Amino acid sequence: MAEHNELGNLGEKRAQEYLSSKGYQIRHCNWQSGKLELDIVAEKDGWLIIVEVKTRSTETFEHPAEAITNRKIRNIVSAVHEYIYQFDWQGETRFDVISVIPHGSSFTIEHIEDAFLSPVN
């Protein structure tokens, strides 16, 4: 596996551990609908929380959260529509971003709640 894929997988694992430690129930990881994927689908306090995880080896050039483009947001929202339909979700939904940056054997984790809104079609 390529080094950047290993780093991404490790970042997603750390994000899952972080969310679990904060009381989030992880419903799915890497859930797919066709070619679209949701990194983490969690639930807390009656909310469905869609978490996009961005892991970078450094924030020198770009903070990981800045890598989420409008196209990526549209893809996430499209996948969420399918997820809500398939699992008949009736509650509120929120979009979060977790950035993970390794520092030696530890990680800096930044959790941005309600990071973006679903674009109006």
C-alpha cells in the first residue's frame, strides 16, 4: 500500500478513536454508494454526523481541512442523500471535518463541527 494511503488509514483510525472517546457512536466507516464514500458516519444526541477526515503529514502548505473543495462537498452530500434513504434516517444531519496531523508518535486532531452546509440544488 502506498505511504499516503497508510497515513490516511491511520488518520481515519485516530479520528474514530477520538470520536468514540467523545461519546459518538460510530455507525459506519468508509461507507460507499457507487463511487462516492463517506469516511465516518456517526451518531450522537439524535444527530447523524457525517465526518470527513483529512490527514496530512504536515500543515506547511495547506491545512487538511482546506483540502475539502466544493466538488468534494457535493459528492459527500450526494452520498449522504443515499445513506439517509437507505437507512431511513429521520433526524437532523450535520457535516463535520476532522483534521489529523502526525507529530512523531502522537497526533494533533482538530474537530470542526458543522463545518459546512449542504448546498442547495
